[in-house]
Amino acid sequence: MLRPFLGRTIAAVPGVFAISLAIAVLIPVASAFGQAPTFETLAAPGPLSEQALGRADAPVTLFEYGNFTCRTCVDFNAKVLPALKSRYVDGGRLRFVFREIVWLKDPGGNLNAAAFMLARCAGDARYFPVLDALNQQVDKWLYGEPIPGLTAIASQFGMTRDQLNTCLSDQKLLADVVWHGDRLNTFHLSYIPAFFVADSRSRKVTVLMQGAGQAELLDLAGWERALKPWVGP
């Protein structure tokens, strides 16, 4: 049963309450201002496979740290990322890496965990298609009916209800999907989405965006201006 799983997940973490449907646009991390991590720190993968689009040897990598209760993250991944992929990633100028942010003590944290666990259990080849479905249907499963919504998405990718329940009962996987959230806290940044640009030529990292207040980065023209110093026009 999926509902008992969600209950066990919540009960296992002190201070986490029942599913909240409140929209969290800005999610605090640690402090008001942060410092970019070193190139080596940012490039180090977590315990799960790195989820990336584009060539591994691309000179510039854009890292996104986000989740589903961050509306700007959802909007970026659903509306902007496809255009960036076509313009920069497919041509080899840019690599894109997505890193899951799960803070179980935040409202909706358990649902973020469940959604990312579903994407992981679908397999690396289907990770981004599952992510796309979760973003496109976020109003149904996050702010509507979580269990039927997640079950329907799992079914789209050939997972049975029993397989989904097994996936969401995997405590090792749960521990692994929260890893990047804990790691981001050590960067002392204040909000997600957090975007970093890592230049393999200079070995430098730049904090491109943090928080949901920079509306220009939700359209392609804004991203063209932001990325121009690294990937050109």
C-alpha cells in the first residue's frame, strides 16, 4: 500500500507532519548569501548515478538543484530546459546535470522523496522522461491526489502498483535521494532553484541563480544572456 509507505516515511523523521499541499515557492537552505563551491566539490557525484543531458566532455556544465515544491524549478524544467537542450546541449556546448533536493522536514518533503524515488526506480534511461511527466502533472499528484497521481505516472512507464510500492519502501534509496539536499546546505545558499555554472577550462564555478525571484531566467532570452559568457551567442 502506498499510503502506509508515505505515513512510515513521515513518521520516521521527527518533526515531519502529514502531507502538506502548500506551495513552497522559496525554500530556505541555510543563510541569506552563499559562496560557490569549488569545482572539485561541485563535480563530485553523490551516491546515486549522475543524471545528465549532453556530452560528458562538454566544456561547460550547468547544474540545477531543485524539486517539485519549488514552482520555479517545475517551470524551468517544463518550459525552459527543452529549449536549452536544443540550443546548447545537443550541440555539445553545454552539459546539464540535475540534482534532486529533498528536505524531509519541509512541507511536501515526503512527496518530493517519493517522486524522485519513482524516477530512480524507472532506470537511468527513463529518468528524464519520468521527470518530465512529474513536472507536467505536478498539479495532479502534488497538489491534488498524490497516490493516484504517482501511480498513474508509474503506470505510464510500465511499473505496476506493487513495483512502485517496493520502490517507495526502499529505505536505502530514500537515504540516497536526500544526499544532495544535505550537501547543498553545506554551500550556505539560501534558496532553490540553485543553478551553478562549472567551467572545466578555468576550473571555476559561478552561482548563476538562487531562489525564484529572477524571472528573466524563466525564458530563453534570459538564459541566452546569462549563459553567453560561457557558451557564446
